[in-house]
Amino acid sequence: MKKKAKLFFCSALLLLSASACKHDGFTIEGTLEGGAGQSLWLEEIAPEGPIFIDSIPMDADGHFKYHYNPPYKSLYNLHTTENNYIVTLPSNGETIEVTGSYDNLSASYNVKGSSESALLWQLQQYTNDGSKILSALVDSVNHYDALLSAGMMDQATYDKKKEVTDSIYHATFVEQQEYVCRFVEENAGSLSTLIALYKPFNNRALIDPRDPVSIDYFDIVLEGLQREMPDNPHTLRFKNTTEHLRSAINRDQEGQ
């Protein structure tokens, strides 16, 4: 009886061990339109900078699947080209499902199976909306410039139209800024807040680390990360960054 009990106990341990191994790391898979025979590459957004992980081939149907077991929780870019990529934030045991267009992944993708990757998808959708407005404003201003140069629009009319586009630009910037600030507050403790924190609009920081008011959002991100993942390399690196920025602001204020 003792021998049978021992065998049963060892078998149970093996089954538990095998089950645990199955849930180590994460899997990312999906199907992309226009991706037949193409490749993707996976890149970690590591605390010290981007790190190439692997190239992922796609089959004749544009389907791909890749499993990775990271040493710690982190953010990952999935690239089709250098400037066409999405950001994911997988948790241990998740299978992330990605769909979209290979040629325009960042603007067309959707993601399932990962709650924090879905947060980043929502953030990207709002960013895309702002980019569309910005693009339309640029087209309008270029059109007005051309009319003015050709003598087909007088300066007074140009100034009025430019005042309208400037007003829309400012309102859009404020909306984008308020969104990322809410995102940081509502998702404190998630690495997704690091992406939100550095979101730009027209190459201009939405949360400016040089601003004594905006720097508070760096503190919100840091406090959340220290609460949820105090030993994560991202948290430790961001702590140094925040302390450096806060010291620089304090020096500037003392100088004034």
C-alpha cells in the first residue's frame, strides 16, 4: 500500500509539473491579410532599449504562431516593418490573438486573449483618431498656403481659416492629453502606463516631464509599478528615471 501511495504521489507531481510548464510564458498567434509567406519579428521593449527576440514566419494563409518564455513581465513590439508595429503586454499563460492587415498593422489590428494588450489597443485606437484629425488639418493648411501663394486667397481670409485650424489642433491636443492622463490614473500598476506616459502628438509630448505639474504623472506610474511589481527591471529603471527628472525640476525651480 505504501509503495502504491508513493507511486501515486510521484505521478501527481509529474502531472502538476507538466501542467505548470504548459503555462510558462505566452503565445502570440493570428492571421494577417496580405501576410502570406511574409515574416514578422518580435522585439522586447526592455528597460535598457529594444531587444530583438526572433523572426516569425507566416504560412500561405498569413497565419503565424510563436511561443516565448520571458524572464520577467515586459512589453513586446510585433513588427512587419521598422515603422509598422503594435505593442503587446502579455501575462504568463496567455495566448494573444492578433488580426489585421500586414501592410498597415498599427492602424488595422485587433487583439484578443490578453487584457493588458487590449488596453494598449484602446490607447492606440485613440492615438489613431488623433492622427487622422492631424492629417486632415495639415492637408487643409497646405491647401490654404497654396491658394495664398497663387493669389487665390487674400491674407485676411487665410488668417481666419488658419485661426480655425489652430483652434481644432489645440482642442485635439488637449483631448489626447486628457485621455492619456486618465489612462495613467485608471491603470496605475500596469506596464501599459509606460507607453501612455510617452505618447506624443505631432512630435510633441502629451505629458511633458519638464513640466512641474505633468511630472506628477510620472510619480503615479512609479507608485503603481512599485506596488504591483517592485522587483521588475522596468520598475527599477523607471524609478531612476523619475528621480532624475524630479531632481532636474527642483534644480530649475531653485534657480528661478
